[in-house]
Amino acid sequence: MREISVSKIRDTVTELCLKANFELRRDVLKALKAAFKKETILRAKNILKAIIENAQLAKKKRLAICQDTGLVSIFLEIGNDLTIFGDLEEALYRGVEDAYKKGYLRKSVVDDSLKRKNTNTNAPCITHIDIIKGDKLKVTVSPKGFGSENKSAIRMLRPTASESDIIDFVLEVVKSAGADACPPLVLGVGIGGTFDHAALLSKKALLRSIDTRNAKKHFRALEKDLLKAVNSLKIGPMGLGGKTTVLGVNIEEFPTHIAGLPVAVSVSCHATRSAEKII
Amino acid sequence: MINITTPLTEDIRENLKAGDEVLLTGTILTARDAAHKRLCDSLKKGKSLPLNLKNAVIYYCGPTPARPGRTIGSCGPTTSSRMDSFTPALISLGLGGMIGKGGRSDEVKSAIKRHKCVYFLATGGIGALLSTKVKSAKVILYNDLGPEAIYKLEVKDFPLLVGIDSKGRDLYDKAGWKKE
């Protein structure tokens, strides 16, 4: 049994929060550069150019890519041959707090959804834990802004629904997000499981590189069809028209019940951020 | 490219058309959800506002804190539509312009037209780049709101697009897609 102390996890969370907020993901940056080449409308091109320049400046000066440095979600994959010593929840919260203080990141978390007093630490974070084989720990940090989070949606489709019904729902979500969610977007689509699990799958889909397709052939095909369908909406960068409405569409899926077909869409902006490390 | 300076008087506003690219220089005030709620709560109670909005420009923005040696942190726009229910009341007080991202409600559009106001679009998600256009930043109201406090910003050549002009013309109507 390998042992690890929570202080190591706390430091890793801090490091990853900073990295995610200052350095735009390589796959997202690559997609933005490809989109810049592809766009023909000058306004769309100019917006993409500014987005790329912003990513370069943020990395160089260690400034937040976007002022909405998000509510942090942390995904832990814990090996079943690993023992963690200490208060894990406390370590995660302190790890976030350290990063947001040290990195001059915005504290965007309120202590109560109705009373709404800022916690001034950006803690707490949202935590998801999976148990995996082995003795390693994979930590993935995803600070997500709420301009796009507010546009995410879930629908419990009928079990007899087809791929085209799924596409229609995703198009509805993207159209309703319109210009507000900072397109070009990245879409995470969770299909199957339960109401809650589909939403989690959609979030996990955002963590995967947008260069990587789903392992199953029919979901891979659906990812491609969705990308094409959404881009044919011509919403474009910042909703001002263009070929690039989404940079990538990732699907994660799970078995489900005979009576249902849950579909969740996590809408993410062009500053889709995450960072991961195995310890 | 059109250069404009604050205060955003009616003659400046009337000369701007939806789609115009603008560089704004002068003073702007940040305010987002919580600050809008407080301002409008004051108005509902019949109190006068603690700041003068006549020909002023409100920027829907909650910046990140400034690193030592910098004026401000990242400071891009937030989604404007969340302010829609508060906006007509502020426009009726003579507000000159607003800066944000995304579309506005019909109520806001008609208030803009009625009072010859202007709604500007800033590009979302480029807050680091926009921070280089801010020459000074100071909290002037609601300090307890943290990132949602009202900051007075002095900006130079802040890059904007006219989203809705004083005649109520909306740039998104010409973007080639329709929101459902």
C-alpha cells in the first residue's frame, strides 16, 4: 500500500489551479489557431486573433486568461492501493484558496446561494472522486466560468429517441446560449446513466482533449455530426457570425435504464480551462 | 475606427452606428449583478443614487485583483443580459452607455432608443489583453462586494463594437443567425 499525505495533494491543487488559469490548454489553442485560418469574415478573424494574443499574454505575464476564474471543480481518480493521510476535503479547499490568493485570481464564490456573501477565498470547490486500479492519484482541476455554465442544460429523452433527437437538443442549447457564453464554445455531452450522472459525464467530457474522439465508433460519429451541425448555425466568434461556433464536441457515455436516455450538455467558452497531474 | 471620449454626451451617442468599431478613452464605472441590485434597491426606496450616471458609461465587469506593479488584473466583460431587468431604470437617469457581452432584452432595446443610449460590445474572454488598456483603477463604492464593487476605471483606447445604437439598431440582428 502506497501512502500519500494531503499536504502533497494541497500543493498539487494549487499548482494546477494556477496553471489552468494562466495557460490555455494546448488543444484549445490549437483549435483556435485552426479556426483563425479557416474564418473568412474579417470580424470573426479579428476576434480569434485577439483571443490567441490574450492567451499568449496571459501565459507570459501570469495573468488570468479570463477574469472569471471560475468555481473550481476537482476530479480525483484514486488508486485502490493508495492510502491518503489527513483531511482530504480541507486540503482541497486550502489548495484552491492558496492558488487564488497567490495568483491574484478572482474570488467568485458566495457562501450561500440566497444570502450571497463572498467567501473571499474562492473555496469551497466541487469534488468528484473515482476509485481506479493501482496506487496513483490523478488530480484534475477545472475552473469554469459561469457565463457558459449558466447555459448548460439537461434533458431526459425517451429511450426510443434517435441520434437526430440528441442533435436537435444540443442545437437548441447552443442557440439559446447564443452570444452570451463566449463562442466559439467547447461542448461536453454526457449521454446515459441517470439525471445526475449524465451531468457529471458532460463535465468530464470537457476535460478530455478536443483532439481525441470517443472510443466507440457510433459515438465518434455522433461527435462529428454534432460538430458539423453546431457550426452550421453560423453563430461564430462572440456571436457575430462566422464558421466557428464550436471548437470541439466531446461525448462521454454510460449504460442507462430501459425507460430513459438522459442527455446533458455542459457549455464551455473559448477559454475552456483544466490542468491535470498524476502523483 | 472611431475615437470617442467620456462623458458620452448625446451628440457623441447619436453619431454611432451598430457595427462601428470604437476606441474609448476616459472614465468608466464597473458594475455587475450585486451592484445593480443595490443601485436599483436604492431607487425603489426613493433614494438618490450615490453616483452620477448622467452621460456615464457602465462596464459589466468584475476584474481579478491587480498583481503588484499592475493597474488591474484581467478585466473582460460579463454577460449583459443578467443586468437587463435593472438597466431601463438606470438608462432613464441619463446613463450614456453600457459595455458588456451578448444580447439584450426588448425592454432594454426600447429604453436605449427612447433615451438615445448606446450599448457597446467588448470581446469576452480576453481580460488579460483588455487590462493593458486600463490606466488606473479605484474602488469608489460597495467595497464589501469584493470583485463586484464599483470601480472607477480610466481607460485609453479601449476596443469596442457598437452593439445597439441610439436608434435601437442591434448588431446581432445582422449576424446571420436568430436566437430562439
